[in-house]
Amino acid sequence: MSGDGGKFHVGFPKNRRAFMHHTRETLRQCWKEGIPASFILIDVDHCKTINDSFGHHIGNELLREFAGKVHPRLREGDLFGA
């Protein structure tokens, strides 16, 4: 939950640690307030193969491209980390 009157916000945390922290806090707040929450894990296939074959910079570009496709489809209240 953000500090704007209890509304969720769509966002890209800066790194995995920030994402995990924000996710824990959001789920904790949902539990506390009795708000239903869902968690979806998406596994992008063949990332290791792409990293091994073409380098991590290409794998990172793939993830950025994927995140760019997902982000416009998020709703107010969705948290997304890539």
C-alpha cells in the first residue's frame, strides 16, 4: 500500500530486494485489513538458455521487453516486478 490514503499503486520496484519488501508489506497490509490478494508467478521460458547463448545483456533486454508488454495491462493496485 502506498502512502496516498491507503490506495495501492502500480509500480516497478528498483530491484529484487525492493520488490520482495514491497510485496511483503502489501500482503501484510491486505491481511491486516481483510483485503483479498492474489499472487501470480510468471516463468519466462528459456531465460537461462538465452543468457548462456547470447549473454546476460540480451536476457535482461528480453525481460525488459516482457515487462514493457505487461506494464500497460496492470490495474491500479497491481505490483509487478521483473
